[in-house]
Amino acid sequence: MNQIEIEHLNKNYGSLQALHDISLDIPVGAFVALVGPSGCGKSTLLRTIAGLETITSGTIRVAGEVVNDKAPRERDLAMVFQSYALYPHMTVEQNMSYSLRLRRRPKAEIDERVGEAARILGLEKLLKRRPKQLSGGQRQRVAMGRAIVRKPKVFLFDEPLSNLDAALRVQMRSEIRKLHKNLGATSVYVTHDQIEAMTMADLIVVLHDGRIEQIGRPLDLYRRPANRFVAGFIGSPAMNFVPAEVTADGRTIAIGTGTLLKIPRAQEPGRKVLAGLRPEHLRLDGSGERLTATVDIIEGTGSMTFIEARIGSDLLNVAYAGTYETEAGAPLTLGIASDDIYLFDPETGRAL
Amino acid sequence: MLQSGLVKYLRDGKGFEGTLIVAAVLYLLVFAAFPLIYTVVMSFQEVDMFTLGTLVRPFAGLTNYTDLFHRPEFAPIVWNTMIFVTLSIAFQLTIGFALALFFLQDFPGSTYVRGLFLAGWILPALVVGAVWRWIFAGDFGVLNYALQSLGLIDGQIYWLSDPAYALYSVIIANIWLGIPFNMILLSVGLAGIPGDVYEAAEMDGANVIQRFLTITLPMMGPTLGAVVALGVIFTLQQFDLVAALTQGGPANASNVAQYWSWQMSFQTYEISGGATVATMMIALVIVVAVIYVRSVQREQSF
Amino acid sequence: MATEESTFQFLPWAQSAGGDFNAINTDGSVRALQFWQKLVDDKVATPEVLVLNQPDLGSQFVAGNIGMIVTGCWELPRFAKEVKFDWRVALMPIEKAGAPRASALGELAYAVPRTSAHPDEAFKFLEYIYAQSSRDWNEYGWLPLDQTATPKDPKWPEAYAVFAEQMKYARGRGPSPVWPKVSKAIQTAIQDTLTHKTDAKTALDTAQSTIDGLIK
């Protein structure tokens, strides 16, 4: 059963089309990440679900019911904003109890639910404070608490962690994930950070220029990107793309100055392609398909070594788990498993 | 050499900041503190036309005050002033607030129309008074003509010369004059409320009225406080309109404290009486100013 | 309106009926004020007189909204230029035949400060000013106060004759160092009566006691 169903949704701002024919099913209890670069339409999509933006055409259903013309407050969705959007004139407690007070819930119930949310989020000691007296992380928790007390069908998150520092972000990532598991509600989470999406989501929706590029589980997107955009967006550091040509037998491609690499599936001979090689798949021991390169830049962090290598006019980023010592200008022999070579149509970007 | 050193000191050194401070302090002393204290001092002295030229005059104690309280026009004028201030501010604020909310809606041309409203505010009060005098004129006024054309009244209403209407006519003109200022200040306050706070409230289940009552009003609290305080101060110094419309008449029906003070000081030359009224008004304005400053501080605390 | 102008307008009526600023509650003064009150009550005069000043009322006359106006010769240049109907100047009316005529003098009062270092020069200056009286009428439309002054070839000779005649009965107001307060008392009496806050007799009695207190 689906909590949210979106069919052929279009959203125009005047002549500008922000969302193109979006269709998406979000199963009950799923944690779905909407991910993409800024301006891709992910926040707009979330806001159409929330009802904060009208839609131009299409249908949105929540729990089987069409909500196209319903006001946000009639949709029973809770939202955590990027800016937190806390009510500055209310205490933490009042912020969290606001929705319940509007619904005229009995005081005992309000106290209990606010108390519970505060306990879960570790806000018990801050209940009497105003948002201004809180740190960024604490404000973020209050914003979450405000959503939790409502026990809604769906949580909508609009880049909730982007204003936090890196360490706190990592911590909150797992807390939100845990919370989601405990509360069992459906979550839709907008982020531009593919690592957040990969680590938190059950299902990732990759958006680009107002279109859905691919929907899938995180590792499926990593392993089988549907196109060049998803391949380049998912994975860190990003995939290398090298122009290549399929050889006469259709089983190998030639890159750079003529290096031949065996490919997983036969292709049309002579076809121009883009070869996608993930930095972490390039091995420094030269095993598998072999490439000869020159070191341009080397950066070591101890646990990881990043090398920028050159093959002819092409640049390749290499990520090696461990330490490796070399210097700029030194020759480098790289290897890659044939199965780890991705091929894309240079015109359409589609995976081959 | 010395001279260029001084120039350099004034231009680049600490002398520059010092000059700015001295200039500002000097200005305040000469044009604000001195007249204020001088007025207060005069309210305790016997002052008439013949002792105007000197500073040392007979000390009068509180006789100026007791004399004032015993004048037959004292109570009516105090009452008029209270009505004038209360009604002016109540309507300036509500209409200004309503207009500010109205222009917050993004309809085509809203910013231009809002700008046009300011035109009323930049007009000198004397000009506004002259225009309203034509509107309110009893025999050949625009307002009477309009009301008669609409069949709302039969005879003439003597807006300015009928003691029952005169004060309210001045108040109406003053409300008109004060609305743009209220609207702009309140617009600025409204613009300071982040849009996502409203969205959050909407998601939390608040309808339009609830959003206004629980988000807009409390968040506008400090701004409203400041606007009311400024309104009291501006209304208490609204002299020009009274002068242009009724000159406090007929028979003091529309006389208010600020105009009375001027009448005594510059028409009948009861200068200590005028100073006494002014001093009491200063005391009131100081109280209001303190509220205003508090209010502004609270505004910054959000 | 409640300014010096209303005292200026009222005094001749009171004086003609036997009152004056220091005897403002005489029967004649009361009758004069009652007459004013009746003018307004009967809508012969607009209630706007309570708030309009002389130039405003002059404008209403020019516009043809007012048929009769008590005003001064300084309006002559304007009226001569702008009034589009046939109009004349007449002497101020009197209560009954034989009653004294009166009119108000709108002359300036000059003061030479006690501490002045040049009192003689000040008087010479004043003499110079009055020596120019003959120019008042033709150049400014003002009636010369100096009875010996004779403007050459006066403009609007008919009007001049009336004003010159009226001038014989003119009296200055005061003068008194407390004049503004005296005047204020009279203004208050006029306003209170015309708005029916009180009757003419009470209003003028109040004014009289105020004035008595002022000039002793």
C-alpha cells in the first residue's frame, strides 16, 4: 500500500516549467529521499505534496485520497523546514504544543505528548527557552519535536541538516533515521547531499531539471545508474567519464591513446560511447583491465589516498583505501574489473 | 606645519570621531536640551511680554500650575486632547494595519499603490488642513455636497463651526494624515516575519484567522508598541491641522493641549501658562518615549 | 473666528450701542451680541463665521456666496479686481437714528524700547513713516490715519469717500499692555454666545469681570 501517490504532476511558474510529468509512489513507512542538485525541483515537489505550492496538473493522493485542492492543514502532514521556521515568540514547549493547542487537545494529552517528544529528542531542559537562546542543533531538534508531537501520517523534511556543521550533521543523520524507524511513519526527505540520501533512505528519487532521472534503492542506483547524470551524481568522489569507441569485435573499447578495455556486454562495433569508471574501482595493482597513466596530483589522508591521473588528454580520479606513496609525474599502472566499466550514450546519456 | 598637523588630526586621527561627537552633542544641547529645560523653567516663573528679554524672573512656584487647573477651559481641553489622541491612534493603527496586510498580498501594482499612499504623508499638515477645510466647509464643502447627493443628510452639517462636530472633524483629518506612516511602519514589521513561519503554522493546522492571532499579532507586538508610542508623540505635537482647520474653535470645542499652549504663549502672551501646558506634555511624552524605547529593545530580542 | 479679528469686528457694534472694551457688558453691548447671535441662528450669516477669518470671508464675497460683508478698505484692491457683480460700500449701520457711529481702527502700534540708545532717531523714523501717509491709499488701498493726508486723485473715489467718512468715527482698540487678554475675553464671549454655550448677557458679564481683573 502506498502512503503517497503522485501521477503526472506538472508545475509551472508562468512560462517556466518547474516539474515535468512526475509520477511517484511512496510506500507506507518508507523513507524516501528526493535528491538532486539545486534547482532540480526537489523542494518544489515536496512543497506540492505539503500543499504549500499549487500544482498545474496531475494528481496527488495521500492515503488514497486526492488532496489536490486541500489546504496544507487538511493533509495531516508534518514538515521540518530548512530554516527550522520556529515561532520566535514562543518557548520550545509552546512551539511543540502549537499544533495540539490549535486542535484543542486536552492539556494532559498535550503535556504528555510534548514531554515524550522532548524526552526522545533530549530537549527536556530547554522547554522554557526561546528559539533565540538555542544552538543550531537544538533548534533543529525543536523543529523535529514540533513534527513528532503531531503523530502525522507523513513527515516532510526540507534539507533539515544543511544549516548544521559536518559533525552534527552526521550525528543527526542517524538520529533521524532511528526516529523514523521507531515512529514508523512515512518520511519524505529532500536533500542535495547524495551521501545523506544514500545513508538514510530506503528509496532514492533522483531529480534533475524538474524530471525524475531514476527511482531506486540506494545501492541499485550506485550499481545500476540509469543514465550518466545519476551515475555522476551518486557516489563520492564522482564517477570518471572518458570518451571511448567500441572496437570492431564489439567486446572492447578503446580510450585515450588506444588502451583497450574489455566491456561487460557486447556493443555495436565502432560506436562512440562514454566510459564511466568509478574512482574507487580503479586499482593501483594493475589487476583486471589495465590502463597506463601518469600521476598529476596526489593527496593522502591516511585512510584514503586520492590521485588525479592522466591518460593522454583524459583525467581520472582514483580513490584508494589505504596509503600509497608516489609523486607527480611518476608513471601509474591502473586496473579495473571489466564488470565495473559503465557505458553511456554520449548523446542521450542513457546507460548502455 | 602645525596647521597641516591639525587638519590631519581632524581628518584621519581621533579628532574626526571627536568632532562628530562634539557636533552631535552640541546640536542636542542647543536645539533640544536648552529649549526643553528653558520651557520647564518658565513654567515655574512669572513670564510676560516685559520680562521676555531676561532670564531671571520672579519665581512663581506652582502658581502657574494651580492657576491652569482652575481655568474653566482646562478640563474640556484635557478631555478633548484625550479623545483626540485615543481616536486618532486607534483608527490610524487599525486602518494602517489593515492596509499593510492588504498590500502584503502580492497583487499587480501593489508596491506602486502603496507608494502612492505615502504621498499623503509627505504633504505638510498645513496643506492637508487647507484641503480638509474645503472638504469640511459647511456651506460649500465637498463632504456636505457628497452626503446630500447621496441623500444621507438634508441640511448642512457645519463640520468645523458646529461645536458638536469640530473636534471629530479635526480627528478625521488627522487620522487620514497618519495612516500612511502607520501603514509603512507596520508593513516593515510584517515584512520582518519570515514567510516560512507562516508556512509552518499552516502545516501545523492554523487557519488564516488563527495565523493572524497566534503568529502575526504576537510577532508584531513590539512594532505595534513602537507605532503606538510614536503615534502618541506625533498626535500630541499635531499643531498644524488644528491651526488650519478650526484654531481650536468654536468656543474651544476642538481645542487641544498643544494648540492651547501655543495660544497662550503667542496669542495672549501668557507665556508661563503656555510653558506650563508644554511641561506637562513633555512629562507625558517622556513616559511614552520610555515605553517606545523598551518596545524597540524587545523588538531586537526576537 | 476666535482671534483678534473677532474683537476687531465686534467692538464697533458695541461702541455704537454705547459699550466699549472696558464696558463690554452694557445693555447696548449685549444687544449687539444678541443681534449677532440672531444673524447666525436665522442663517442670515453662515455658522462658518465661527471658524472663518476675514480673507476667507472676503473670498466668499468675491465668489458671490455672501451678499454683505463688514470688512476694511484693504480688501478694495482685491474686490475691485475680482468681484464680478455690481457692489457698493456703505457706512456701518447704527442701532437707531442718532446713535453714535463707530468703527475699528486697524492701525499698528509702535513701541520704542525703554533701553533704546537712539530714541530720537526712532521718533524721526516714525515721523518719516507718517509723512508718507498720502501714499497709503493709491499704492496699498489703505486709508491714511493721518487726517491731514490727502491722496492725489484717489482711486475708487466713491469708496474712498465712504471710508473717509467712516474714519471719523474710528477708535483704536485699547491700547493696553494686556490687550491680548482683554481681546481673548471678548473673543470667548462671542464664541460662547454664537455656539449657544451661554447667553449673551452671561458671556459678556464673564468677559467684563475678566477685563476688570486685567485693567483694574
